[in-house]
Amino acid sequence: MISLKGKISIITGGSRGIGAATAVLLAKAGSDVAINYIENGAKAENVVNCIKKLGRRVVTHRGDVGNAGVAKEFIEKTVSEFGRIDNVVNNAGIWTYLAMGSADEDNWGETIQTNLTSVFNVTNAAVPYLKKEGGRIVNVASTAGQRGEAFHSHYAASKGGILALTKSLAVELAPYKILVNAVAPGWVDTEMNSQVFIDQKSRDIITQAIPLRKIATAEDVAGSVLFLVSDLANHITGATINVNGGSVLN
């Protein structure tokens, strides 16, 4: 029922986790895909191979889209290859530890740049192209941006910023038929959280705190992204879809 045939979708942080799952799922729905990544070249190549096996075209771009120039390069490379952009998925992110009072300023800055500034940079570069025919922007936030997270305040602040940016842009870009939404995952079983889940006791405690008694997979989150870029979501903008098994209810 969902078809993205003829669409062009870009995904940041597309070499692993939620980004990789989203890239493959959008390709399964018929979209051609462009992915950006920083370090995981081998994993990016795995994503590329999966997309090609699905018969879709794919472009890769390596670089930190927290840098405005790099973000612009990514957008321009995609447009040069495919002619346009229909869907933007801002997914790039990191999750590190920070204890206030002894925090490293560089740690704060890196997280804000990677998680939040990258969303601004990519969106700012993509909007002139999206304005031509309309399109979709989906920003990957987090439950941390809704309720905060002790010892990860920089991460929570970056994700809370994404939620505020999403609402602001939804109103600003509505006249151009650009729909802007967010997904807010809770715990997701990805490489980013592997150091937590390696301890079975911690994993069990986390699982028991989720009403559905299940930690999300990357594919669970990707499904909500697919919905938001599909025609089924034609009258949804400024919304946040919570993908957390009921652990945070807004």
C-alpha cells in the first residue's frame, strides 16, 4: 500500500542503526536513496549493497554534516545525481556521558553539533530544493528530549532542540507543502546502546520498565519514518511519533 516509487530520499547517519534500517526500508518501498556517514565505510557499503539488490539507485557521501559546507556538499551531490530531493531524514547522532559540574565543554559542543546543528545544516541546504515541489522532513529525536536524561543532559538538550525546531519549521514551511515531523525513539537495540545492553541485568531492568516489555529494533523506528514520508501522512505536520513501547506518554 505504501509506495515511494520515483521518490528521492536522503538519510544522515545512514551506515548503521536506525539510519541504515531506514535507508533499506525506504528502498524497499521504491525510493532511490542517498546516505551520509562519517566513519563506518564498510557498514555503509553493506547498506549500499542491500539497496542495489532491491533494484534502487543509491548515492553515498562521507563527511560530518555538523559542518555547513559538508551538509551542502551532500545535498548538491544528491541533486546532481538524482535531479531533486523529496524526503529528508535527519538521523545523525551520538550519545555520550556528561556529568554537570565536571563536564568537558568539547563534549557538549560535539553533541550539539552532531545531533542538532547537523539537522539545521542539512535542512537549510535542502529546503530550496524541497520548495520546488514540496516534500517531507523527518527528524529523529528521542524520549530524552521529552523528559530529560540525567548524565546525558547535552544529548537531551540536543533532542529537545530537534523537537522545537520540528514544530517551528512545520509552520514556516507549510505554505510550500513541506511537511516536517519527528520520531522520538526510546531505547533501541543498536550499536550506539551496545555498552548498556551488554550487561544482561541492565537490559532486563530497561525491558521491565517498558509497558510492551520489548526494546525497539531499528526497524521499528524505520517503520514510523516510512509512514511519515508516505501519502498516508498527507495531513500530518509538526507531530512527534513516540516509538518507545509506552515508556513515555505525552
